[in-house]
Amino acid sequence: MHCIHKFGYFLANTAVLTLLTTGAFANTIHVPQDQPGIQAAINAAAAGDTIVVAPGTYHESLDWENKDLNLQGAGAAQSIIDPSSANGGPGGACLLIQNLTASSRVDGFTFQDGTNSFGGGVSNNGSNPTISNCTFTNNHGALGGGIYNTNSSPTILNCTFTNNTAQFGGGMYNNLSNSVVTNCILWGNSAPSGNGIYNSTGSPVVTFSDVQDLSNTTPDANGNFAADPLFVRNPGTNGANDYGDLHLHVGSPAIDAGKNAALPADTADLDHDGDTTEALPLDLDGNPRISHALIDLGAYEYQAPPTEVTGSISIKASGFTAAGGTNYTQTLTITNTGTSAINGPIYLLLDNLGGANVQLVNRSGTTLLLAPTGRPYLTLNGSLAAQGSVKVILKFSNPNRTLISCTPRLFAGTGSL
């Protein structure tokens, strides 16, 4: 579960893979309706086709060569490419691309758990695609944990690289490549040489980006700096399988630190307004890509935090019972006592959780994620109608059998708690 963000990418719960090359008889291929996976769709596609990919985690190692495509993802935690054998995939890199021109695009994906000597997330050979609004997390390689570029000139915009590892270039490795990197965050990656970016040969151009290896903490003449971007939750906060929440927290130096003019055209018409020449209008969440005067760095545009719902809400606890051993359950009934609906997303925050070694878990026994303040929370889907109610069952692990106490609080609105 990711903290406080709107799922979906304004694409009616689909991801769109659109070929930019104009064709007289372009077809649309749906995954999994027409093809069982992304690789099968790429294989079947001809120049000018569109491939529509339903949201999900795709345990594939994709090989994309010699066809200029626009690979459009569904957004935050929806279009995830995870090839790791530990998670049921074949192993290898998330995406191998070769011999693509500047007409190719990749937008709106999460690349995670890829392992490959030359680029665990993306291995880019002799290609010049535009990669935007993507996150690269927990990928591993000898050269380039997040992405490896050789004989290439990719344009990488508004991407976030974190928790990737390599021998050279934890986030990115460039060899004989003139990569253009703008509005990106490369933070929390690790390598003996080049935590963020390692340049072997070539003339990469990095502007308006937060890169951890730089010495300046405020923007230089090119808009680059090195400062903690203040993610809502860093990867690994809640264990090895926690990929973090890479939204920006209030006060992040990455807010309003980008370059608006770097945005590519909205060729896939993500907002369905018929204008494919306008600047890309949406971020990885489907929120407006520019919400203030300047674009933010990374894949997510900062959203104001949700506001607490008071006065028109009733939260009543009942049914505190033993659930076996040292586990206990309690039911909370949340009622909207007002005359108008509370629009979602809605979040239940458990404040002041007390008791020695008390841990709040969800009904399946998984530890709930924590807000930056360390307080557990959960997300209630949808809105709450006037006079409507919803029941939430909480499960507590209480090995010391101490008195359990907490203060439930309700928040509503997009943004980070």
C-alpha cells in the first residue's frame, strides 16, 4: 500500500502503449484481451499500432527492438514491471531496448527488482527514446542499477531513481552516450563509483535534477543540486519488500524546482482532450503535471496534504475481542453525520497508539504502513455519503498483553499525509 495517493492514470484503468510512427492502418492491441502479456503485444505490433495494457504487475523481462513505440503506463503502483525470479518472473532486466529512434517513448511505469549486468531496470543499447514519469526502484546491475545507456542519447524526464545498486552508477551508467536528464531525482542509490550517475564516455547533459553525488545543496546555474528529496516514505522503511512511497513530502526541495519547457508532447492524449501537441499534462498519479508555477522533480507532482475531517464525523469502537494468542481485533464504525458527502480518498490515522510492543496490523496480518510521523494509517476506498457508515476491523498484535489505546482520526483529500 502506498501512502496517500490517487491510483490510476486517467486512462480508465488501462495503460496505453502507443506507437508514435504514423501508420495508415494502425491497430490497437489490448493486453491481456488480445495478447496475454506485454512482450507478446510488442512482438505482434506493427509500426503505428497502439498497445493498451491493463494495470497490474507484469513478471516479464521485456525485449523491445527495432520498432518505435510509445510505451504508456497506467500510473502509480499500477503498471509495474518486475521480472525477479523471487516474485515469479524469469529474472533479468525489466526492459531491454535496442535500435530505437527518438520517436520512441516510455511513460508512466514502475521498474523494480530487475537484475542484469548492464542495467537492472532498463538496458538501453543504441537507442534514443524519451523516458518520462517513471520510477526505478530496487534494481541491480554491475553497470547501472537503474538504467544503462551505451551508444545512446535518451531523454529522461521527471523520473525517480532510488534504492538501486551497481558497481558503477547506482542510478544510471552512461557509456558513449549523450543522455539528457531533466527534472529527475536520483537519490538513495548506491555504488562504489557513482551513487547517482556514472559517466564513462560521452557528454551527458543533466539539468534541473536532484543528484546525490553533487556537492551543492541548492540549485546551481544548471538547476542541479544534492539534497534529501523528502520522499513520503523511503524504500525499506517497513522491511525489504517495502518499495517506499516516492511522493514528495511538504518542504521537499524538489517542489517547484524543475523546468516546464522540458515536458514532452502529450502524444497519447492522456487527458482525452483531443490535443496531442500540448505538453504532457499528467504525472504518474494522473494529477496535473504542473500544479504550481514550476514543475516538480521526479515522477510525482506534489499535492497538498489531506485535511482532517472534524465536526461531521463519528467514530465508535466496539467488539474488542481476542483473536487467538496475543492478537486482538476491534471494529470501528465511521459515520458521516453531515448533510454532504466526504469525498475520497479517505484515510484513517491511528494516533497515539500506546502499549508496550503493540503493533497494528491489517486483517491479513500484514503490518500497516507508517506515515512519516511513525503513525499507522489505512486507506478507505471511495467517498462516504451523507449519513453513511463504514466499518473497519483492526487487528492488534499485543505480545505483552498490555492496555491498548489509540486515537482514530479521519482525513480526506489527495496528497501526502
